Amino acid sequence: MRRRDFLRLGALTVSWPLAARAQQPTMPVIGFLSAVSPGPYVQYLAAFRRGLGQTGFIEGRNVVVEYRWAEGERGRLPALAAELVRRRVDVIVATGASVAAAKAATATIPIVALFGGDPVEEGLVGGLSRPGGNVTGVGLFAYSLGPKRLELLRELVPAAKLIAALVNPTNRAARGDRRDVEAAARAIGQRIDVLEASSESDFESAFASMARRATDAVLVMADPLFNNRRESLIALAERHAIPAIYEWREFTEAGGLMSYGSSLTEAQRQLGLYSGQILKGTPPAELPVQLAVKIELVINLRTAKGLGLTVPISLLGRADEVIE
């Protein structure tokens, strides 16, 4: 072989892998938008990835996920949603307060949402069975279980004269649940004290107020802020020795007394499933809004013992999990 031909062959050998890589299709991109911080979200992301994996998509192998976290600052959500739109992601996964920002940012990119309230009433979808448009997802019962939590709290602390309800006044979706709790308390003659907290810095003063007023128990209302700062709330309830009921099982696993609400991990898995189906070509308008029907009652007996409470057998028998 002549030297010139050898060099030409060598150049072709080197350039071929580069050309082959350039011709490979780019991986699809999912934009993940959340109003909270990534730290407390680790287990939910694991569930989301499980759902994706069930459709054949593995993050980093054949799909890219771009994360945008508002770190509790909801005012950042529109800008973060706009970033994902400019990135031209193939799907946006939006949770809670971030859903409205995602919908406002695009009418064409499919959105898989975790709805806290009623998505039809809030104008996010046209209907549950036929969402229409570019939005579908999973609906939680986050803002409809307040009266049931009040009932469970009274069953655990039957002698409670004053029960506090901790609410986030900036959460518009939770206002109906707050009204329902107040109405339920009036119907049974239960004194209730509504205290507001719109940031973590408000928690200390809210619990100090409960202590001054000799509050017997507290209902921590559904809110992403509270879920994202659950360790702080649990510590304050323990310090002031106030029995509390929370929204998600993660509160009880972290040392909270009792929780009653939908399974967030199962809901996140469904978000992954829907994201994968859309990447495979199913339009969001053809995917009905799923309802998270798995409602869990979790009781922490260690915490109950520390508070000097005896959990009724009737309540233990209905619990999905008892932490001992």
C-alpha cells in the first residue's frame, strides 16, 4: 500500500466514529418543574424514575431530565418554566404550584401534572376523562381531606377543647379545604383556631401562639411548603408537646404523630408512566387524569407514647401502617 493511500485510510478510520455519533438521534428531554427544594424530594424522584423505567426510559441512558427547583419561592416558577420552554423539552412534569406556571408558559409542549386541587375547576384541563389540550396527570385529594383529618385527630385526642389549624394563606387551592374544616368544626361544636404561616420563619410564632392559648392538638393543613419543611414542623410539635396530624406519610415516618393522605410515591410513579407514554407518541389529550385513590392512615406509636397518648384500638385497626 502506498503511503498516501495508507494516510487516507487512517483518516477515514478516525472520522467514521465521529460521523456515526453525530448521526445518532438525540435523546428526548423531560423538564421537571417543582416549587420546592430537591432535598426532601429524593424518594419521590425515585418513584418517578421507576415509572419512567416501566415504559423503557432510563435517565441518562435514553432520556435526559432537566430539573428546575423554585426552592419554595413560587415567584420564580414562571421564569423557570420559560427556561424549559426555551430548552425545547419534549415533556414538562409539573407538581403542585408549578402546574399553572407550566401551562401559562406553553400551549404545545405536553405537560404531565401532579394536581393538588381540582384541575377542572382551576381551568387546567377540560375534563378528567378527556383532558383536551396539552395537560394531563394525576389528581391528589390534597385539599379535600381536611375534615377527615379533623375527625381522626379528635378520635385520638377526644378531650381536646381547642384545636389549631395551621394554614398557608398564599395557597389559593387550599382555601376550600380550610372553609370545610371550619364548617366541620362548627357542626360538632369544636373550638378551632386558624393560624397562618406563609414561610418557615412563621412556624415558630405559630406554635408559640398555640402554646400560649393552651392548644390541645393541631391540624397541619395540606401545603407544599409544609411538606418541604416537615422536619421543622415535627420538631416544633414535639418541643411544645402538641399532638399533630399531617398530610403525607412522610411526616409520620420522620417522627410526626399521625398522617392521612394520598400516597405521593404512587402518584409520582404514575407521572413517570405518563411521561414515558407521551415520549412514545401518545398525546396528553388521550391520557385521562388519574386519581390517586390510595389513601393512607399512618400512626407513629413512639411519638404517641412520648406525648402520653393511648391510641384507641379502633384507630389502630384502621391504620395502613403503625410505626413502632
